[in-house]
Amino acid sequence: MPELELFTLDLHSPIAYIGMENPPLAGAPMTGSALLPAGEGGFREVALGSDMGIEEEELFLFDAEELVAFDLDEGPRLRHPLPRPRYYGRTPAKGPAETETVLAIGRYAFLQWRPGNDEELADGLEWFAREIWWERIDAKGPYILRRIREDGKLATQALRRLNT
């Protein structure tokens, strides 16, 4: 896996998603599909991870206590396998009436990388949790995993809201 670097992201506009709480997903699948509520009622099938279309975007929210176990000697460690996300969403295909704003304006700890498999995804998430702890960054709320299909590849971002 390439060298990782922790950044701070200043999000100046909210990013809206449509999705569902407690989705029927195990972790954050790198490929596959899921059924999501459709704006007109019923459900629609959407592609996950690298199966998404170009410029499509997805978001997973993981509760901190579910995703990371804290060891007094070792610091944070990612739970294996990844737990079920508490929320899964997609950027909306239609207007604001069908959206749920998930990423609010604010400052976030931020990491971007391109994992090629589930192991590299887990390694990046654990590195992110450990680096926040190591640098004593005051973060709160869920761990946010955002994936965007760009340039024919899957860009993965980990974010966590800062207490500033």
C-alpha cells in the first residue's frame, strides 16, 4: 500500500446523500450491489464500490465503538470483519426533495487512498484511526467512508469530524 498522509479538510458546502439507516450490508463491500429506497417508493438496485459508474459516489457511516476497539497498550485497532454500517447513502440522482444531508459544513480529519481489496481498505481505515489517536486530534462522531468512482478507479476517503 502506498504511503498514507493525514490531512484536514475544510468542507464549505454540505454534501447530500439519499440512503438508508442500518443497511443490509456487511462492512463496506468493494464490489456488488444493494437495494436502496427509491424516491417514488419501493427500492432500486445500486452498484457498490468499483462496480459503480463513473462519477458515482457512495457514503458509509460507522459508529466509532462498532468500528474501532481501543487497547490501552496498543491504541485503536479496527474490528475484523468490518461491522455493518449504521448508514449507507448515494449522491442523489434527482433534486433536494429526495436527499438527506449527511456531510455538514465543517472541519474533518481526512485521508484519501485507493485500496485494491478488502485488506487494503481495512489497513487504511485502521491507519486513519491510529493516526488521529497518535497525533492527539480531537475528533468526534462516526467514522465516514466515502468512495467516488473517478478516472476509471475507485478513490476512497476516510473522514472524522473535528471538535474545532
